[in-house]
Amino acid sequence: MANNGKLFVFEGPDGSGKSTLARRVVAHLVSKGMPCEYASYPGHTPATLGKLVYELHHDPSRFELKSINATSLQLLHIAAHIDSVEESLKPTLKSGRSVVLDRFWWSTWVYGLFGGANRESIRKMLDIELEHWNGIRPECVFLTLGVEPGREKVSAKDFKRLADLYCELGCEERKNYRVEVVTGSPSLDSTFEKIVRVLDPISVSNKVGVDKR
């Protein structure tokens, strides 16, 4: 599996600039000669389960649903994640192309707890998803905790709660792979420069995105 591509992940609360930064990282890696593509969870690719779950999450009335239980919603997200891992992510990495992933299974845990989902149920559901990640780990998870200027999507109180949950999980996951916390900067340009200083040594190393555990 020495020809596998590398996996880089961006996580963080809505409005933290992670999607913008992830796309800029793809362009940067491509400019350095690394075959690379952007992907997001649950996904925006037409005719995929991820796209369906995204639309159902953000516009349930379109499907004649009055509401969705918080735990049920996270189970749908996990189903979409598994589908994406098996049908897209694994084949892409196996082909030698790298992937910059916008959101990870972390968001299921954080937003599930934030939304009032059952903690033990989420834990058990994630055990199923993580079985499908077996053999793949990120080179680095960039946890963005700054607020993208002009893109505030949640209240300051909610943002702090989400950031605290992400930090708690990030501390736990550091034992499994590299986690870099990216705090607020005056602009996304300066934040991107910080990320590149971490990213470039990793991207040119001989490591591949295969879990050696």
C-alpha cells in the first residue's frame, strides 16, 4: 500500500473558516505537484447518500418531515460517512491521490452532543463507522477554532461550546495521529500561512495514510 495517497482533515465549528482553508490547501498541494482533491462530509456530490443526508438535515420540510430526532440524525450522517469512505475515499487514496477532507467523524460526536443526542448511542454508532476507517488515518487533523471574518454562523456562546467539545475530543485523539489546533488570526491569509508551515514537511515525507497500529 506504499502508493496510497495522504489524508488531511479540517475540523471545527461552522463559521471557523475550515472549508475555505481546506480548499486553499488543495490548491497549494496541487501546485507542489501532489495529486490531490477536496472532499466534504456528509457530501455535496449529486446522486450520493451524503448529498441526500445533507439536504435532509438542512431542509427536512422538503421531505415532508416536521422534525428529526437528534440521535436519528447522527445515525444518518454515519451511514453517509461509511458510504463515502467505501465508495470514494478508499478508492481515491488507493489510486495514489491525496484527499483534503472537510469534516471528519469528529463532527458526529461534537454536533450530536451539542444537539442533545444520546451520548452512549453516538459512541456505539461511531464504533461501527470506525470499523470502516480501519487501516486509514489522517496525516494531520487541523482543528480550526477562529471565526472567519464576516462568516459568523452561530452565537458566540454556541461557538465556544462547540470549540470546547472539539478541543476535548482533539486532546483524546492526539494519541492516534497528529492534531494541530489553529486559533484565530487577523485574517485567513495568516492562518493559511501557519497551516502551510505545518503541512509542507508532512506532505513531502514518505509517510502514507495507512494506520500502522
